[in-house]
Amino acid sequence: MNNNTRIAITGPLGRMGQTLIKEITKNQKTSLTTVLIQKHHPLIGQDIGEILGIGKINVLINDESNIKNSHFDVLIDFTKPSSTLKYLKYCNKFKKNIVIGTTGFSEQEMQIMKTYSQNIAMIISSNFSIGINLIFQLIQKTTQIIGQNSDIDIIEYHHRNKVDAPSGTALEIGRIISNIMNWNLDEHSLYYKKGITGIRKNKKIGFSMIRSGNIIGKHTVMYSSPGEEIKITHTASSRISFAQGAIRSALWIQQKKSGLFNMQDVLSF
């Protein structure tokens, strides 16, 4: 009997979707059983393995509205907020747990997800890389020690097709720093504009965004104080690290009944 965690993937033709599918098929603890795509897509009914060039894997691309008849334990979603909320509604209805890597949600959308978490278990993370989650811990400690005496900046780099800015990871870093400093992130954020900006105000987190080429993801947190500068940087060289973290999250959450979790819970720092 196969006791593998059965995983459903949305957005299978996107860069993250393709990477997830390839990593799931290589993982001995997981089985790819469902691939969901928008209605009326011309590839519905075709084998996703053949489409991606990894050979026939006997998993056919399915219409998103047919989720009721799909057999899976956990859905992994890296799409866009409107699509994620639609899939989340399905998961809530049919009591399926979900791992969400989508970013760019509004506060209202986050509240909707919190409501659903009373019925199903979900993991929401701006970044599933184990490395970036270790960086989060380092940022907490650094901010505790030198945050009061430093100008703090977050510089993030992503590919030209990323549509939200700052990135979800940059905002999460901002929230971590704000919590340590007892600041309101919105009130203490600084975004430079063209013109005479004046002298930099104290107690601000500067955000700088670069969208260029095919950069997968790079985040630098810079602490500048009189006489010295500290930079903490994480660079993602492949989407495989994100996919492996999401798969690890799916394995972790399978036995959960309900609740809202993040990658820090999965790694249990």
C-alpha cells in the first residue's frame, strides 16, 4: 500500500509549478495525483509529464472546477491572490489542507484566509527556502542588538515578470524588524522618490526594489551605523529550494486538522 502524501498542484505550467512537479515526482514520500488548471485550457486531459518533458507519469491535467473529484491530501498553490482564494474555497469545502506560496494579498484577503483556517489547516509563507527562514532568525537577533542605533534598509531583487513590490519576503523581513522595534511597519517604511528627498528620518526601514532579467530572488538587509555597516544577504540560485520547502510543508501539514501556520512552524526553530 502506498502511504505517500498525495499532492495537488495548481499553475502547473508556471515556473514554480513545473519545479514543484519535478521535485514531487522525485520525492519518495510524495505522490503527484492532481494537476489543476483554469477552465477550457487546451491542454486539459493531457499527461503533465509529457508536457514538461519528463516522460509519461499518468497524471492528467484537470479542470480547476473538477477539484471535487480529485484525490489528494494537500494542495500546493503558487499562483496569484484571486486564484489562490478560489482554490482555498474549494479546499475549505472539501476539507483539504493547503500550502500557499502566493504573495501580494491584501489585509482583507488575509482575514478571509484566517477564517478558513478554523476549518482546515494551511501554511502561508512568503518564502519556503530553508535558508531564508534561517536568515529571519539572524535578522531578529541583529535587530535586537543594533536596531536602535542603525539605519535599516531592505534591498530585494527579482525577475522582470514579478508583479508585486515589495516582495512578500521583503515585507516579512520588514514585519520581523518592526516587531522587534515595536514599530508600525506602514508608518515606519521609507520608499524613495525622485526629487529633493531631504535628510533621512530616524526610525525608518528603507525599501528598494529591483525587477530585472530572470533573477530568481535576492534579499539584503543592511544595518548602517556610524563607522560600520552590516549586510545580511540571501540569494536563491534555483527555485528548487522553494519547491523542496513547500513539499516539506505539505508533509508536515498532512496530519493537521486546522490552523494557520508558517514555515517557521514547519522547521520548528
